[in-house]
Amino acid sequence: MNWVIKMFSSSLGQKFIMALTGLFLCSFLIVHMIGNLQLFKADDGLAFNTYAVFMTTNPLIKLTSYLLYFSILFHAVKGILLVVKNNKARPVKYAVQNGSANSHWTSRSMGILGTIILVFIIVHMKNFWFEYKFGHEIGYTSYYTNLATGETGSKEMSADYTQFNKIEEGMTADEKGQYRLVIVKDLYKAVALQFKEWYLVALYVLCMFAVAFHLYHGFQSAFQTLGLNHSKYNGLIKFLGIWIYSILLPAGFAAMPLFFFFK
Amino acid sequence: MEKNLNLNLKVWRQKNADDKGKFEEYKVNDISTDMSFLEMFDVLNSQLITEDKDPIAFDHDCREGICGSCSMHINGRPHGPKHAVTTCQLHMRSFNDGDTIVVEPWRAAPFPVIKDLVVNRSAFDRIISAGGFISINTGNAQDANAIPIPKDDADEAFAAAACIGCGACVAACKNASAMLFVSAKVSQFALLPQGQPERHQRVSEMVAQMDLEGFGACTNTGACSAECPKGISLTHIARMNRDYIAASFAANEK
Ligand code: HEM
Ligand code: SF4
Ligand code: FES
């Protein structure tokens, strides 16, 4: 075990940790995006709410999510410790330093960009993750899907409706036909309500810029850190870093609060 | 002929390692644009000597871009505004009449200032002693070309070996990281057959020494390579990272 500790405590090893946790977070962003695209579905949130139940109950996903929380914490703490260590390596600063002559500002601002993301993650987890799992504010909604026509209707359950499971499924019928009935904790509504607050929308949009800039440098940097630098593949890595991680994903995430704000 | 230059200089003056140090302002006149930056400093120093003042201490030796001693941080960049040159190769035609030029020593905890613009770069020597060599038994020299080496590898190794140990990479890096220097010294052997027997040991021990000296970690900003007078590439850093991982996994140590 000694060699593992030795490797990860060297300056190179600490960066391996940053790169591995960073890339794991990057892979999560893709999953998070695909899942959240269901917010745009015009079904009053049935698909999104069912998905939220799945994500919080499936044991394999639960296990992965613990790894994710751990990675965020580890990445953030290690990142800040590295910034401190790196500052110590230059105790006397230059009177004049022309950083833009030799490097991109994003690469010189990873600590501050990361800190903005950390604040965002805390607010974001408090508002949705914590409220959904432990809060009492989020109510239930029942959805009826007509089996013959496919039409869906929804009705909020009264505030005193609670249940152990986040979801109940069953069948019901009236004179118009048979219905599939789903009663589910309505995270969708919580999202829709929160994103009517202009300051939250502004915070989300601004923080997505921080994500974009963090990953503009970070995504390709992680490959370099892990020694994966090859002229044949560098172009692809740069391309993915720019188009997926600093344009498409942040724009997609920013579109969600904007969508609900203007809806 | 271009017009000669009159310049204002702000130069870091520090009597010794313990002195706090401060900037002093000087004026030099009628500087030929064909002079090198160091020659301009020679002019300034003779001026100071005639005024019975202490001349500015600065490192220099070859004055042709190969010894790596002329460390000066000029207007916020190691070796000044030009790409891929040392201070001795920087010509005064890169400046304009009336310019104010700020000159500082390399700033890094492992490079303490000895006097004025001279810093102690023995940290680099200690990193080399830790593993930047190959052990050979002396004897008759081998025939040239007795060991086949792919042309690409030979070229890459040669590119790495062009590092002159000037320290501009450390000076440019926001973390004062020595990764570019160390990776060049690791690569020049890692790419060649002669370097293989000690390949893993070398990278482990050089990295350990680098950390011990107090250089910062690498953020992959690329400032080092952009300022390196020899254009040492970031691919060497990636190779060192790979080799370090391989060495850690493969070492006999448990
Ligand atoms: C969505 C969340 C995040 C993702 C996807 C992410 C991703 C990454 C990636 C891929 C890197 C490059 C690693 C390397 O250079 O090898 C990185 C570096 C970094 N991250 Fe993050 N990060 C996230 C959040 C954070 C947070 C919350 C912080 C801290 C408060 C942070 C601080 C840093 C720092 C300081 C670096 C640079 C380390 C260095 O090169 O010295 N990041 N991040
Ligand atoms: S890598 Fe380049 S900048 Fe660094 S010491 Fe070698 S020659 Fe100088
Ligand atoms: S004096 Fe030798 S490189 Fe400049």
C-alpha cells in the first residue's frame, strides 16, 4: 500500500486525483443532462418525476451517487489545497507579470472558477437534492394516462397526502376508459416554481459560465495530466472539450432555468 | 540605420539573500538597436561604475543562447517579449524609444535571490543528481549506430535534450512548477535504449527531488512551453506523467 500513498501524495499524484475525479464529474454531467432533458417534455413532469424516483432508489445508481459526492468533495478540497501549495512556491510575486502572453486565463483561474462551481453545487443540492430527500415542501401529484388515447392529465394531491414510497402506480377507470394512475413526488413542480425566481435563474446561468470556463481548460488538461497526449487524439479531445463541455452542456443546463422562467 | 534608443529601466536591486530588495530606476541613452539586452546592461553597468555605484549583478556566460544562465524577467515575461530566445539573444530592436522596461529576477521559492538579478538554481542540479543520468561502465566506445534507434525517437530525444536548464519554465509558471525542465531531462533518456535500465527509478527519484525542492504542481497552463527558449514541448510532461504512473505500479517496493 505504501507505493499507492507515495504516488498519490507526490505533486504528480495529487494531479492524478484531480484528473480522475474531474473526469468522473465530467461523465456525470452527461448523465445529468440526458436525464434532465425530460424537463422539456410537455407532460406536466410525469417522465421527469418517475426518473427522479428511479435515480434515488436504484441501488447501483445510489452507490454511484455516493462515489460522486465523495469525488466532488475530494476534488474541491484537493483543488484548493493545490492552489495553496502552488502559491507557496512563489512567495515573492512579480511586480509585472504578463500571463496572457503565454497562457489562457481559464487555465490560470481554475481555483476561482472551481470555487464558484462549489458554491453553485451547495445551493443546487440544498434546493433540490436535500428538499427532495429530506424536506417536507415537495408535494405529490397524480397522473392519469388514458390507455386508449394516450392523453395524460394531472392533479395535485392535497398537502396532507404522504406515503412511504415516492411513487405509487395502479389502474383506474371511468366512463371515458381505462387509465394508468401514477402518484409521484412532484420534483418537477419544485423546479418550475424555483425557476420563477429571477435571482436563482441568474445564479444558475452565471454559474454555467463558470462550468464552461472550468472545463474549457479542465477537460483536455485532465488527459494531459494522465499522460494521454498523442498528436493523433489531441484534436478529438480538444474538440470534445470545447463543443461538448464548454458549449453544449453549459448552454443546455442554462436553458432549463430560462425555460421555466419564461414559460 | 534605426534611431538609437533612450530608455527608462526599473531594475530589482537586492544586496543579498536576506535583504528585502527594491526597484531602482535608471536611464540609459543612445542604445543601439543592434545591441543585445545584456549589452545594454553592460552599458548601464559601466555607467554605474563611473558614478561609483554598485553595478547590477546578473548571470551570463555564453551570450549565444546555449548556457541558460541569463535569467531576467523582463516586462512580465522570462527573457522578455520575444518567442524562443534567451535574454542574451534578445535585441534592443524589440523595444521602442522612451520605453520603460521592468527587470526582475526569477521568482520561485526554490530559486532564492543571491544578489540583484542572480538567483540560485542549484535545485535543478540536485534534481539531475537524483536521477538525470545513465550509469555506464567505462570502456571502449561502442560503434556508432550499433544500437538501432527509430528516427522519430531519436528526434524526440534530441528535442528534449535541447533544454539548457535556464529555468524560464519555472519563472513563467504561475505555480513555479519545474515540470517542463524535469520532463525534458526524463524524456531525453526515456526515449533511448541507453535510458531503459534506470527508466522507472529515474523518474521516481527526480520527481521526489523536484517535490522536495518546493516547486509547485502542474496546472497544464502551457506558460512554460510558450516561454521556453528551446521550445520544449508539453508532450514531455505527458510522457513523464505516464512514466511516473508506470514506475509507481511496477516498482518492487510494496
Ligand atoms: C462540475 C464540477 C466539476 C468538474 C466537472 C470539474 C472538472 C475538472 C477537471 C476535468 C479538471 C482538470 C484536472 C487536471 O488538470 O488534470 C479540474 C481541475 C481543477 N478543478 Fe475542477 N471540476 C469541477 C468542480 C470543481 C470544484 C467544485 C472545485 C473547487 C472548489 C474545483 C477545483 C479545481 C481546481 C483548483 C483545478 C485545477 C487543479 C490544478 O490543475 O492545479 N473543481 N476540474
Ligand atoms: S525546459 Fe526550456 S525553459 Fe525550462 S529549463 Fe529547459 S530550456 Fe529552460
Ligand atoms: S548567456 Fe548563455 S544563454 Fe544567455
